[in-house]
Amino acid sequence: EEVDSVIHSAAEVNLIKSYQDLRSTNVVGTKEVLQFSLSSADQNPKAVHFISTNGIFPTSQNSTALSSDSPEDQDISDFWKMLEDGYGQSKWVAERMCASLMEKGLPISILRCGNMGPSSESFAWNLSDFIFLALVACLSMESVPDASSKWKIDMTPVDFAARAIVHCTIADPSKSIGDVLHVQNPKTAIEFEKVLHWIKSANDKTFEKVSTCKFKQRLELRIQGSDLIAKAHAGFDSIDHFLGSCVNFGGKKLQGCLAGTGIHCPSIDGEFVGKLKFDC
């Protein structure tokens, strides 16, 4: 009875598992949260702020339905036909449940997060993140696969995302209720090779470009010595697909909500990347 709103950020984030493997946590779990929000004794439903993902958008490789900047209000009703990974599928279903109740006037917001990058304060990183694993693999072997010429990095500093979500759900929820926001770095994705250049400059590294096949063979030879390399090897095909099919996402509504708050997304540039630490 003392709960006014719920920020539902719980989910299993895994780009390899199937929809069936993720359904219980990501779909059924969201259904339970929505039912809880409707269970108020005073008949006033609790607000629900659903933390979704830009993973509900198809990749650029398998869809011509995407707008050039994938805006927040783009119709996603047919996207399920084009989603390939279980995570995106499970979050799409959960988001559609939220949107259905939102359309009936219930106090719900949907905040789609971009790929979370390191904090701009501590530079701490998710050690299972595909971008992190790709960079660690290249640094460890001082080589880069030729497939990386098509890779791009979409990275939103996690501390910016946290501040934006707190503002839109707690400080001033009136601007997010009944809407969809992209909690996303507003800048376009960066070429992977540019990021490697910044790392090279900051760490005095050189990178040999090799065939993707040879790169994977080198990874396999290093599996026993590093858990991170083992992860990079096991997920390489998914990493290649993920980084090779980057989509730009519009975030005008979020920027409007944050106007005048002093909450800004840090730039991902040479100075930022030069402060990142890699254990390899």
C-alpha cells in the first residue's frame, strides 16, 4: 500500500539463449509486475516504468522497415517477425504487454536503453559486454579481424543512463508516463577501428589485421589462459553480428525530458577511451 510506482529493470540479458529460455524471467516476470501494479486496494494502479532495450529493433542487416534514426514513436508491432535472438524477442513481448495497458490509460512508461558502456566516473565495465570482449580479444593478441572494418560501436555510459532514468521516473515522471523514451547516447555509432586507434594512441599498442578465420583460430589457442578470451571465442559469431549490424536510434523525447536538468551524455572520444582499463 505504500508503493507509488515500480521501476522494472529486472531481466536476464543474454544474446545467445532462446526465447523459451528467457520467457520465464523476461516475459512472465513483467506480467507479474503489471498484475502487482493493478492490485492496489484503493483502485489506483501503481505507475510502472518498464526498462526495455533497443534490442527490440531488428538489426540493419535483416530489415528495411527501420527509419533512418529509429525514433521513439516508431511502430514496432511487426518487428517480432524480424527479430533473431531470444533476448530481443522476449523484451519485445514484454514491451507489447506494457504498451497494451498504456494505451488503455494506465500509468506506464517504456524506457529503451542502448548498449550500456563504462561509467564516465569509474570507467568500470560489464565484463560480459560484447564490445568489451571484442576489444579485450584484439588487445590480448595485438591483432584485429578483417570483419571489424564493418563493425560499429553504440555505447551509452551507464552513469548517464542511471541519472536519466532516475530523473524520468522519480524526479519528474510526468514527462515519461504514457510515452516511450530512448535512454541512449544521442551521437551516432563509432567505427570500431577508430576506437582501436584511440586505444593504440593511449597504450602504445599496434594491431595486425588478419583474416577473421585466423583471428578465431588465435582466440581458440588462448582459451585456456583467460576466461575473457574464452567468452570472446564462444560468442565471436554473435559479436560479429552485433557489431556489424549497428542501428542509430533517435532520442529527441529523452533530450526534451532532460532539458534544463544538467544531465548530459558524455562524449565517447579519444580522451574517454584512453581512460578505459583492460585486464588482458
